[in-house]
Amino acid sequence: MIETFSMQDLPATCVLYDKLAAGAWLRIDANAIGWDDDFEALVGTNAYGQDYVWGALTLENVEQWRQRLVDSGNFGFCPDREEEHLDVLALQLHLSNLNVTIQDGCAA
């Protein structure tokens, strides 16, 4: 199930968390996020159609995702990067487990 919101009616973090925990995918404007059983992580697609891994389903991660969306309106790889695929998501998940963050296509 996909639940769609706009930035104007963006629910509170706890509401987003509850929906994700219940198995919903969320679409906010052109950004989407949901749980992926294969990667055992929150994964999403940004406004450019590029995939990313957000990490574990925790209230803190959902708050960070929501806040980044509020602050910038988009996130993930920059639009001039080549299309990424699920092998890259696996690498990103591995790096996130090592406390390495991928932001805008670069390790931070």
C-alpha cells in the first residue's frame, strides 16, 4: 500500500513511523520510502528516480528522513549521477552499518 502526502500535509514523525512499521510505503511529493525485506532496511526513491538506502526502521531514522525532506525537499544522489541499482543499495547498507554515510553521491 502506498500512502501519498504533500509537504503541506506532512504528518508528524510518529505517524510516519507507525505507517512504515505497518508495512506502508510513503510518497511525499516526488520522494518515496518503505521497508525492503531483502535489504532489511528502509529504502526509497528520490525525485530523480534514483534509489537509496536510509537504514533501520527507528523513530530517529524516520525523523532524520522527514527533517531532511523538510529542509531540502529532496535527497539521495545528485541528478547527474548514473542510474543506480540494487547492488549499490547493498553496498550503501553495508557502509551504513559501518557508520559511513552516503550523501549526494559521496561518502561523508
